[in-house]
Amino acid sequence: MTTDNAPFQLPEHPTPAQMVAKYFRGLGDPTRVRILQLLRDQERSVGELTRLLASTQPKVSNHLACLRWCGFVDSRREHRTVYYRVADPRVAQMLALADELLCDNEEHVRACRHIDGEGC
């Protein structure tokens, strides 16, 4: 299978802007954002996250793998249970800043059709 047309593929020598855009795509899924919100104040196990998100364990684990790969979350194992937490306090700060910015721009974000690709 070729990856020539894979979504989010970067050129061999990406620009800083391309790297930042790809980094933020990790936050482009509501479930991943919700996971970070749930981990903002305390670490949680996959089982806890699965219950809180009313989702399946494989789906939550896939989202956690993406977040971990991009450096948004860390994990630790305690016996058979894996616990996840926000990897860096700046991630929580970034979420708080996003909440503040959204509060000021909610009407425009809600009405925007370009971000979802509807107007492109």
C-alpha cells in the first residue's frame, strides 16, 4: 500500500508551519480533546476513560496512542493497569487558552464552514 496520498503526509523537508499544523491535527478530534480535558486535573486509567467517554477500550486506546506519540500524554504502569496523565503542564495551559479564545470567538467558530471542509 502506498502512502503517497495519505492524509497529513509531510514533505521530506517540512516547514515549521507544516510541522505545527500537523501537531495541532492531534487535537483535531473531539474525543482526543475530551481525553485531555479529563486528564487535565488527574491521571486516569484506560478503563476510567472508557467509562467516562462511553466508548470502547480499543477506540480510547487508539486515541491515547496518538496523544502519547505527539507528546500530549504520558503513561505509567501499576501492575496490570496503565494510567495516563497530561505529559507537560503547557498542554493544560494550551487547553485553558483555547477555552478562553473560544469564549471570545464562539459565534464565528460555530458559523465557520471552511475548517470542516464544507466551504473549500
